[in-house]
Amino acid sequence: MVVPPAYSDLGKDAKDIFTKGYGYGVMKLDIKTKSHNGVEFITSGSNNTDTGKSGAHLETKYKVNNLGLSFNQKWTSDNTLTVDVTMEDQLATGLKLGLDALFVPSTGKRNGKVKSAYKRNHMNLGCNLDFDKAAPTVHAAAVLAFSSLIGGCQMAYETKSKMAKYNWALGYQGSDFHVHAHVNDGSEFGASIYQKVNRNLEAAVNLAWTAGSNNTRFGIGTKYHLHKDSSLSAKVNNSGVVGLGYTRTLRPGLPTDILNVVFSRINSKSNHLKLTPDALPMQE
């Protein structure tokens, strides 16, 4: 392992088995285009078929490669405007600096965040300062790796209340087998196992337990690539909820969830023949 993943990405392969390929209850459409001068335009819309709630956003991205700068602006349907400016590999190799700003014109709400990240062989560090009006909060994380062993810590410190929360993670990350365990704020315990059985089959197991509870939650999930353009996903948990998903790539850049079904011991819900394109091909 050269550069370990960020703390938030630990166990990501196992998480993806349980989350990607299941779009029941939500219809979503993303459209991405790119102009000749390199500006990217992303339009996204979604609708929750259970609640009827809809949302959309328009996003633009632009990069100045020779200066390592990137600009990202997003305007959502709830009238929230965000701007993100980042600079990478300029002051030092592996160093990334960023500034986020949020503004809601209807309420006058403002928020800002200063972000920093540094990664090199065997380490991945990050520190963010969130300038919330109520109380600035410091978020920091560090991941260290030695051979295939990996460990990390995540911290959040609220300057007003002087309260701090700590999360810890430890794991093993090989080429086709990953094991991760974590403790969140001393009360949430979890673990995940991921294995790429062969080039077509992936499998994962996750477990979770909360201090003071006798209930251990666990799930088993798998993803099978029928061929390069389609995959079948399945998962089940200890509550008796079963999920099935079938995804087919109609053409490069256009993955579409054709079938999503979820069953539970209490009730069953099915969304079938549902087209939910995740991304349209980018046009030059």
C-alpha cells in the first residue's frame, strides 16, 4: 500500500456492496456536459416516490491545471448556493488546501469551511475548520499504514462547548480481501469484511452494535458481474429485509438501475422496470 485512503473511505468497498445498485424509492437523473474550454456542467434531479419530495441542483466545475486550482459552484432547488475553491500539489507535493462557502439568500444564512489534506506514502492526514455561527468546530483525521495493516483516528472538537468526539478504526487491506473495525465515540461499534472472490463476484459482511443495547445488527451482501455491461446485487440483514438490484450499462457513462426490489418481514415494496440513470456521457 502506497497512500492509504482517507478515514471516511475506510471500508468503502464493503459499504458500496450494501449501498450501490439499490435505487428503490428514488428516481434520479444526472446530466453531465463539458464545454470546449473545460467547464463542466452538472444538472441533477431526484424524486422520492414514497414522500413525493423532489430536489435538484445545478453545478459548474472549472480547473486551472497549471496552477493546481479547481472551482466548484452549486445552486440547489432549496435556494442554497455553495462555492468550493481548492489548490493541490502547489505548496508541497501531496498537500491540498480548500475553502468552502455557503449562502442561503432567503434566510441570510452564511457558513464557511477551511479544509486541508496531506497524503504521502503510508499516511493520509486531514484537518478542517468549520466556521458555523453557533460554534466553530475543528475536524481532524489521520490514517497510517504499514504493509497491509491500516489504522486511523478521527476527531471533532467544538470550541464553544469544549466537547470532543473521537472515532477509531483498525484493519487489514489486501489486494482482494479487506477487514475493518471501528469505534465511534466509545458507543458505536462496527466491523466489515470484503472479499473479491473472483473477477465477477464480490461479497461483504457488516456488523454493528451500540453500547447499552442487546441487539447486534448484521448484513450479508454480494454483487455478481454477469458481464461487463450488467451486474446483479443482493443483500439481507438480520431484520429480515432482503434487497435485490439489477444494473445494466446501456452505453459507456450511462449505468441504469433496471430492477430494484426490497422485501421485509413486515411489508414488501417493489419498484420494477425503473430507469434511474446515474450519469449521462459527457459531451465535448
